[in-house]
Amino acid sequence: MKFTQGLAMKHALLSVSLMVVAAMLPACGKTDQAKAVDDARPVQSAIQQMTPGAVATSPDGFSMKAKLDGKEWVATSMMPQDLSSRIVGYRSGEYIGLPYDRRYLVVGNIVKFGENNAVDLSTKDDAGFWGGRKGQMQITRVDENTAEGTFYFTASSSGTNRTIEVTDGTFRIVLRKK
């Protein structure tokens, strides 16, 4: 959990940097916009460095998508399971981290989320960090190369009374050979 909390904090700091750059763009002229984009490249590079080993999503490889309060969310990269103890999808400084244990990978298996088996959610809003302790993940397909599942959860942010409903979640992970 400490790893994901530290990772979440780093993502939040980088997300704030990206939001500052994005907020400055409309006020810039065309020449200044190009400079702002160039200035944002080191921030983007830092995000990539924060997720070393992440793999781009693809139609037949890693994938994750869901609806956050009804809005589509699609991961652009994911962390392979040999580098993480979670099923983690990333998108523009945001991420969803589902609990992972190789023993979960049995078709039909349902993993209930709770205090000791929570989902991590990081968003680019004022709350930033969310914990999903109400919901579940179901394994829908497993073969020698991949595992797939569905998920949904309600996430809350400590210190606020707000929640996010995450629905229609799906994921596919690529299994490494033992």
C-alpha cells in the first residue's frame, strides 16, 4: 500500500504541474503556446519516469476502461503484473489500481473490495486521491496468455463527503510466462 500511496503522491504533483501548464495555454499567443508545449515536455517525461515499465494499451494486449460518474475513462498504459502487485491503468496522470493476486485468476471468481482489499483511484480534481472499498471485480476470461475481468466500485476521498461511482469497468492483463 505504501508503494501505491507514494506513487499516487508523485502522480498528483505531476498532475498539478500539467494542469498549471494547461491553464496557461489559453492566455498565450500562438508562439507562446508552442513554447508552453515545449516547456511541458519535461513534465510529461517525468510522468513516464514515474511509471517505468508501463506498457501501452492495445486492442489485443493490456487494456482498462471504465466510467467515472458516467464519463468515459480509458487507460493509455498499464503496469505489467511482474512489476506491480496491482492491476494498474494510467491515463494522463490519473490511474485506477485494482487488487491483484494470481490466485484470483479463475473464471467466475468474484473479488469483493473492502478495507483490506481496496481500489486506488487518482484523479485530476481537488480531491485527487480516492479509495474504493465498496464494489467488486469479477474474472471473466483466463487463457495461457491473458486474463480479463469486469469491475465497479464506489470511491470516497478522505476529508470530504464526496464519492465517485466507477461503473462498467473492464480490464485485460497479459500474463507473463512463469
